Amino acid sequence: MFDLKELERAHAIVGQAVPATPARGWPLLAERLGTEIVVKHENHTPIGAFKVRGGLVYLDRLKRERPDIPGIISATRGNHGQSLAFAASRHGVPAVIYVPRGNSVEKNRAMKAFGAELVEHGEDFQAAAEEAQRRAQFTGLHMVPSFHPDLVLGVATYALELFRSAPDLDVLYAPIGQGSGISGCIMARDLLGLKTEIVGVQSTEAPSYALSFAAGKVVTTKTSNTLADGMATRIPDPDALALIRKGASRIVQVTDDEVAAAIRAYWTDTHNLAEGAGAAALAAALQEKTRLSGKRVGLVLSGGNIDFDLFRRWVGTGAPAMA
């Protein structure tokens, strides 16, 4: 998909807008897991999520190759759309973003604040994406997919930062939405010649990649009713699936309750805010705690864009007590 020189060049592009994010250990989290941990804080980017990196690299190439592009269009549950809106605004390119009805109110507001035209359509991401594709065909806007080599190249820059600061990780847990993040981790690990085991994480309520990983082919689901909207995927991308099957050891499924517990753990142990997908890696590591003894564990905190009402529901006074 790309080589190390291209990845380093992408890192320079991203670095013009996004300083390297922290990768640090937290004593209370390490105590909770019973082993050494390193958290990659992609909640500390200008949009509060790792996706910003992919948008910056994608728009950089698009603008160079098509300087007169009339605009871009895409579909999202939030962070992909924020990434494109942020990057498009830096290049003076109009952006139209489709979201499903009932999408995160605060992510919607953020996309509009970054300059995107926001359109609500359909009951889930897939319906929004199909409508965005139809509009692209008759308006001439450039359709940006959810998975593309340039998006993977961009988000792989966080893995480059992580692996260069912590090359001795035994295992890295990464959430899976449409697959760009974990694919970037796999590519960066392989290009650096490291042996880190990479474990994907999905929701039990949206397990399309986990089912596909086990079956060896694309398996779709009829629903994706997880509160962790960054993992709410019904139809896997075939290219992403092929890379994940080749480079990941397994995919762990976590429940919404396990994700909620991980959000609370991040808050109490580090005072960092994690969205559902952002906490999924920790949820999976906690589920597999017994097999991690003596290992150095990496956790991708992929984003912190959680609506206040959902945060209050999962973390506030009505939430279950933590161990």
C-alpha cells in the first residue's frame, strides 16, 4: 500500500497541523490491568480523534492532483467527517457530509463548525453513505470513501509515532470501525520490522469485521446498534478485511457495558475523556487481562468525542460501581 519513505512524508504533512500526540503509561491503568501499558492519546488532536490524520493526507493529494476540485462529499458517524471538514477548510475546498438521523449531536455541531454542510439521511451509516454516493454522481462532488490507501497512510502516522517511541510493545489493541486505524497500525509495524501482536476490537452489537475475520470472507450484519458509534459498521471493506486478516492475530468483541466501564476507567485513572470506540481497546485488554501478565501492552485511545448526555449516562451517578 505504501513504503516507509511515503509514511514519513505523510507524517510531515500531518505534522503541519497535528503535533505528535502523547504515548504514555499511567500507573493506575497499569495497576488495573496488572501489567505495563502505553496509551496512544489520539484524543489530543485538533478534532479530538485520530481520523484527522487521514483527512489531511487525502486532501493534500487530492488538491495537488485536482487543484480545481469543486468540493468533496462523504458519509460518517462523526470523526471521519470532522477530519474531512478540518482538512478541506485548510485547502479552501467545500465539504458536504452525510450523517444518519439520530447521529451524535455534538459531532454534528463540530463538523458544521469546521465548515461542512451537514445533511442527515437514513437510519444508519450505510444508508447515509449510499445517499452521499448518489448525490456525488449528479453534482460532480468528489466522493471520499471511509477506507482508502491515503486515509490509511494518514492515520498510520500515529502508529509510526507510537512504535518509534515504544518499539518493544508485545501487543497493541486497536478499535475497528471501517478499518483504517488498525490497517495503519499493521502497515507501520511491518514497515518498521517489529513483532508486536496487533489485536482488533469490535462491538458485540456491530461485529461485521469479527465475523468476517473468522469466516475468511466479507460477512455483513443487518444492524449496528452499539452506543460506541465509531465501531458501528455493518458492511466491512474488502481491502481492509484482507489486510486485517493478514496482519492481526484476532478480533475481540466487547459489549457496550464493557466499553462504558473502560470509559469510566480512563476518567478515574487518567482524567482523559474517551468516546466509545476510543475506550474499546482498554475494554478488550481488561477482558483479556489474564493473558497479558508480564507483557507490555499498547492501547489506542482513538478519540474523545462523546456526547455529554451519553458520558453522563455511562460515567455519572447512575452508572454501575467500578471494581
